[in-house]
Amino acid sequence: MQNYYRDAAGRLRWRTDDDGLPPSSLAIVSPYDPTARYARRGQTTRWKGFVAHLTETCTRDNANVITDVATTPATTNDAQVLPGIHTRLARRGLLPAEHLVDGGYTSLVHLEQAAREHQVTVSGPLPGNPTRQHRQNAGFGRDDFHIDFDRRQVTCPNGQVSSSWHGPYPTSSPTAAPLIVAKFTKAQCQPCPVRTQCTSSRQSARNVGFPPRELRDLQIRARTEQQTPEWQARYAVRSGVEGTVNEFAHGHGMRRCRYRGQTKAHLQHILTAIAVNIERLSGLSPTDEAPPPRPPTAFQNFLDQHGIPRLKSWRAASG
């Protein structure tokens, strides 16, 4: 019923986007597993099913082990998974001091939440500025406006002060920060000599949106730090998890679910992580310390009692 309907004449018709196709989060895409969902990342990556989120240690001296595996519908935003990962790691006593994550996990809200609730520094590229000025690298972007939180006003690059300040407003996305909106009037913007560098709208004036002070300060600090060579060298370690993903996918066939439903798919992911950990830990080189000597056997005790020498190799006695 999601894919077709009956028209006024009673004939079956395939649904299109205009006929009420459900969103990807609800659309059934496989007759074998009604819980599987269709997802697309970028221009080339497309699949039907679920997403596995892997967390592993990244030490230099020991084997890196998987500490958490999360399985979500394919349509789930990566940033929504981060709080649950930290909660489970805290329950097991495995929280890291710094968590290196992909850019998809770095929402400003969850960076602040991880630091406040778990004292974990989340390091990853913050989402970029979506404004036209930032995309084109031309004109006045939000960072060119001076924000005065104490006076609740914003000053534009041409010296005009905002006429109103509203918010913070909650956003519909659980990964987006609350938004404060400062507005300028048409009387301020229309006669401005640099107006074309600020807004392309001919009818309305410029509005500037930004998060509350605590989140704004965190955003500025994080973006400034991400430009330093020290941060980039530290963050480069995160690329190691791509090899782990490849190991799961090609070495253990994780991209093919052996069971139906998200719960059983998660069980498969957990068992795969256990297998990877066993392989890695069993491959550790022996320590420099010699193991304690094994107690002598009953036969060795018999030889000692009768003064018979114990050769290191019994093959020497056969000659």
C-alpha cells in the first residue's frame, strides 16, 4: 500500500512523490525485512538496511579493541548516536578523555553535552556555515557581525545596530543548537552602500541567526583549534577506524545481514566485534618477562628421585 493506490476509477496506480510516498524513515524497501531502510550518503554511497557505528581504542603500544557497537536504521543521523555511545562507555568504565569522531557526529549540542555530562572532549570537524556568503567566500557572513550578548544586539560591518533580538528558539532537529535571531529593518538595509555584499533579497532586510553564548563560545574555540597543526596531527589518528570498518566489511562480511530485523542485525554486529577483538588480542607478541616455570610432572619427579638426568629433548636419548 506504500507503493500504489487506486484512482477514482478503481485502477491501481504507482505512487510518486506527489502522490504521497512516505519519507525514507518510514518507507519499506525490502519484502524480506520491513525494518530495513534506504539511505544515501554523498553522491555515490547508497544502501538498504542499517548502519553500524564502531568505537575502538587508539593506543600505539597495544592492540586496539572495539569498545562499543551501535546499530541504527540507515536513516538515523550519526550525531544522534553519540550520546548513547557515551552512556554505554560510562556504564562500562571505558570513557576516553578525548573521542575522535567523523564529521557526521560533531553536532555543537552533543559536544557541549559530552563535556558537561561525561568530561569527554569530542574532536571532529564541526558542520560548516551554510550561508551563501560562506559558500561563495564573498560578502559578509555571520562571523563579520559583532554579537553583544550583554546588550542583546548585533552590529553589522557597516555600523548598523540590530533593531530586535529574539530567542533562543528550539529547533526541530535534535542535533541542532537553539537559535537566537537578530533582525535589521528595511530602513537600515535598503540604503546601505554595501548591501549587495550582505543580502541578495530585494524586499527584506538581513537577519542573523546564532546559538546562545555558551554554545557560540564553544563553536569559536573548536573551529579555531581545528586550524592548528597540533589538532590536525592528533585528529589524523581517527583515520585508523576506516581500516577497522574495512576489516568488518570485507574480512567478516558485516554488510550482509544473516538475520532479519534490527535487533538480530545488532547481535551479528556484536558477535563480529567479539571475533575481531579475539583476533587482535591473540596476535599480541609475548612480553619480555619469562613466564613462571611449570611444576614438574609425576614422571619428571620419578627421574629426579632415581638420579636419572632429565634431557631437554627426549630425541637425544634415541640415538
